[in-house]
Amino acid sequence: MSEIEIYPVPKDLAAKAHMDAAGYEAARKAARETPDAYWSNAAKRLDWMTFPTKIKDVSFNKADFRIKWFEDGVLNVSANCIDRHLPARKDEVAIIWEGDEPTDSEHVTYGQLHDRVSRLSNVLKSSGVKKGDRVTIYMPMIPEAAYAMLACARIGAVHSVIFGGFSPDSIAGRIEDCQSTFVITANEGCRGGKRVPLKANVDKALEKVSVEKVLVLRHTDTATPMAEGRDIDWQTAVDAASPDCPPEPMGAEDPLFILYTSGSTGKPKGVLHTTGGYLLWASWTHEHVFDYRAGEVFWCTADVGWVTGHSYAVYGPLANAATTLFFEGIPNYPTVSRFWDVVDKHKVNIFYTAPTAIRALMKDGDDPVKSSSRASLRLLGTVGEPINPEAWRWYHEVVGNGKLPIVDTWWQTETGGILISPLPGATDLKPGSATKPLPGIELEIVDADGQVLEGVTEGNLCITDSWPGQMRTVYGDDARFFETYFSTYKGKYFTGDGCRRDEDGYYWITGRVDDVINVSGHRMGTAEVESALVLHHDVAEAAVVGFPHDIKGQGIYAYVTLNADVMPSEELRRALIAQVRNEIGPIAAPDVIQWAPALPKTRSGKIMRRILRKIAENEIGALGDTSTLADPSVVDDLVKNRAAAK
Ligand code: WT7
């Protein structure tokens, strides 16, 4: 890959950074050889009620499977993110909120954050929420979303945040799965000048499942119907509550949150993260990967509905007493300069976004970027999907004036925080590579049979040992947790990603190798989209695959076989797309539907997705061996009719 250029660490950065190249090598060695000592020392960055004496207790083997970190430690996440900063930073800004309209913004100091979170904690308590109860949060990207998460953490309730783009059915499914008893929402959210009917969606979800109480924030002026006896008005309740709520002492392994994510089979999984290890990982990685320094403004553009928003808009930055920026709007409203205008307005120092946003903005050229100064920016980051070198270079040259380092951070909902990434003061950059594993992350590339591949190679990415931020289980289903992640390659965590390692030991993530597709940095299970399609009474069968998409990275391509007496039509195509939007949410809507009189199957009836993927990618010459198909003529028909798909 000699055409890939190297961007060396700027010398002044190496001198000032939290970790330089020698520090990185030393930390990797220490974390590998003496993990207990290394992580016990790292744990001092948190404020513990009881400092842990047991550090790491892990086995990835079936017989004695367990993942425990800091087990006898006691702490509270909200106290770590708020109370401990009060003596020195009470009047410093914890959260900057930038609304959908450029005229709307708000600054929340650590002192105010303490008052608001404590009052809300008391509202939850007096409404009957107890330690260990599950609380569903369905909110726009506003400071109140962080208050809700931190209030749960303060009283020991387990939050389950649902992204505002998910449908009522998805909300109902998630409430049911974790038997949540309490919902926190807002009447509406605002995105790109449009309103998102959050409370109406919750009301619809609650026609299917029931909860005890719904706390409703009036975020916009639109009136919202309140259900007598069930719905509570946020402002009234908070105003009446006491601003004093001592943080609940929590065991390090007590659950902190559940976050649902799609897999290759079945319903979305409730990924469970616990208290001590998760917070340590979010805080450690936020400081080292972004080389965060006191007083800086940090902007992660992800919504709190995704893990990126959990770890790098809320928990990581607040644990480090940072100023975190919450943006409710979208990158192209009111203009395509919005991101850069916000950077100038709030003097953002570190900016972290997804490749899909960069690719979309790149389409509008350099001028909308160059109209801003961006003088405050010091570091750029990306997350969520592989970044193509062209987009990386544009981000570096145009947004970063050819000067700012870019940290391409690889991780997953399951990993709690970043695992593979450059450290700005330690790692030379190569556009398109997430570079090297962080201290404590032991990677292996294996072939389909689990054979470990050494040196320059390509295969499936596994992790051989635990790290503090690792997920602990699939909520309510330990067996599924083990089955999904630890049974493919014995004794190893399998990421589901393909990966290449180059001659410098740099890692290049090539994308998912399972039936999961990555749409605009969001994970979508093909099986979920298929189930939504076949719910339609005209559909006999459906198969969904990903295909390369200029902006989204991957798009959703659906092959649909209709019942014998049904004719394809534009109306039906629209109805199917609407069906998926309703069942899952707008993010799952297929980009292309191809009518398929039949699907390519093996003689045992298994759909051959490899072939469907190639047809969707228009790689007709590369269909490979079709001789094992029950009826090879099915493929000819799909190829012939591909052009008509839309
Ligand atoms: C999948 C995880 C982690 C927060 C956002 C997504 C892909 C993530 C990168 C990257 C290449 C990446 C992987 C991974 N991915 N970051 N820097 N380079 N691929 O979280 O929804 O749990 O998805 O996103 O395929 O497995 P997620």
C-alpha cells in the first residue's frame, strides 16, 4: 500500500501530549505484563468510595466464563462526573447546548449541573424508581438528556437510551425486553427546522406495553396531551424537588446502562455496561485519545442515543471535568457551514464526527468550510465506519488546514469505548487506518477456521483478553452473550469485523464480515429489516444486503419476492419502505428494492447472500461458483432485472 502517505506526529504535540511514543510502548508493556498493577494505578483517576483491591477477574472460556473488573470497589458515576469537580470548577461550563436554530444556545456550569441532576434524581425517587430499576430515555440532544442519564446513575437506576429516530414499535420492544417501568421523554425534538414527535411516539409505544410513569419535558411550545395519573410534567416536578440527593454507593460491577444494538440474527441485543470499568475506560480514552487538556471545549457530534454519545458526549468528558458540546440540529441546517459556524461560535478545540458526515459535507466543496475561521480547533476525530482516504485527506486539508491530526477511532457498542486509535502525540497517521491498539488491547487476526495469522495479513478481528470497558452481558441472556461473541473462536472475543494488518503493524478495518450492515455509521441487522418486510401481507420472502453508498458508506438493498398473485408496483414499493420505517425507524428504510421472482438458494434451502451482495454491488463478473444452487437460472433473472431496481 505504498500510495498511502504517512503523517508524522507533530513535534510540539509529542512534547505536550499525555502520552508520547515511548510512553505508549511502556504502557502497552505494563498493561500486558502486569495488568492488575497497571489498571489499579489507572483506577486512581476516579473517585472511589471504596478503592478496589480485586482488579481483574476474567475468563473467556465456557467452563469458567466471567468478566469482572474492580469487583470490590464502590463508587458513583454521577458523583464522578459532577460532585468531585465542584470544589475547583463549580462555575466552569460542563455542557454547552447549541439548538437546531443558530439563535438558541445555553451554557450549563458544573454547579448548575449538580442542582439539576440532584433535583431530577429526587423526582425519580419520589416517583418510585429504585436502585436497579430500568428507566427508558427517549430525548432530543439537549442537556436534559444528560441530566436524565446522570440522575439514573446517581440513584443506581439502569438507563436504556433509545435514539429519537426509532419507531414506536422499536420503543415498545426495548421497554418490554428490559421490563422498564419508567420513561423520560420530551414533547418534541427539533432537527433541521422540523419537529420530531417524541411524546406521540412514546404514547403509541405504550399502547403495546405499559409502564408506571412517563416524565415529560416541554422542550418546544407545542402542547402535548398528558395521560392523567401516568404522565408527569418535568418542570413542575423538578421545581418542587429538593436539590439535595446524596449519590448512591454502587458496586463497580453494578449495571450502569443498557443500550440496544443490532446483530446478525434476532432482535436487537441489550448490551449491558457496568459502573467502574466502563467509567474508567470512557474517562481514560477520552483523555488519551483526544489528548484532552483542562479548559478545552470538546464536541462529539453523536446523539446520546448511540454509544458514542454515551461515552464521548456524556461520561468520558464529564468524568474529566471537560466542557462538552451538545448539538440538537443537523450538519446542513440552516446552511452546510453549520458545523464550522458552531466551532467558531463556541471556540471548539476538539471535534469528533462520523465519516458519513464528512463525505456529505465534502460534496458541497471547500467554500462552506473556508468561510469559517476554525482557529480554535486543535484535533479532529472520526468514528463509526472505515474512512476512505479521500475523505480523510479532505478533512485534514480543508477542515484542519493541513495541520490538525485526525484520530480514526475503532470501537463498538460492546467495547464501551475506543480500542484501536492513534494517540495524537505518539502515533504517525495513515489515512484510512485506525492504526494501533490502545494499552491493554490484545488483538489477533484469524482465518475462518480460527487459525491465528501472523505478520502482514488479512482476516477476522478478535480480541484475546478483556479490558475494563468491555460489555458484561446481553441483558437477561447470558447464554446469548457467550454464543454471540465467544463461541466462534474459542477463548476469544470476536468483533464481527474483517481487518488487515500492514508491514508497520497498523490495523485497517475492512468492514463487517457478518450479516450486519453499517449505514451512516449506524449498525443495522439485515435480519431485522427482512422481518419488517415479510410482515407485509403481499411479501413471501425478503433478503437484505449492504451495497457501497457514496455518502452512507453502505446502503440497504432489499430483494423481495411477492406472493404468487401479487404484481409489483410503485405503490407497493412505497408501502414496503413505509412498513420498515414504521417497524424499525427511518434509518432502516431500504435504499433499493429489487423484485425477485425467486432468491438464489442452496439445495438445502439456504439463501446465498454472497451472490446477492455481488449483484447489489454490480459485480456481475464476480459472482463466483453458482453450481451449488438449487436453480442457477434464478441468478440470471436477478442480474437481468437489476437495472430496473430502485
Ligand atoms: C461497528 C460498531 C463505536 C461507535 C460507533 C459504532 C464499525 C466503528 C470504526 C472505524 C472502521 C468502524 C465496525 C464496528 N466501526 N468505528 N473507526 N473504522 N469501522 O458503534 O454501532 O456498535 O458499530 O462500527 O464495523 O464493528 P456500533
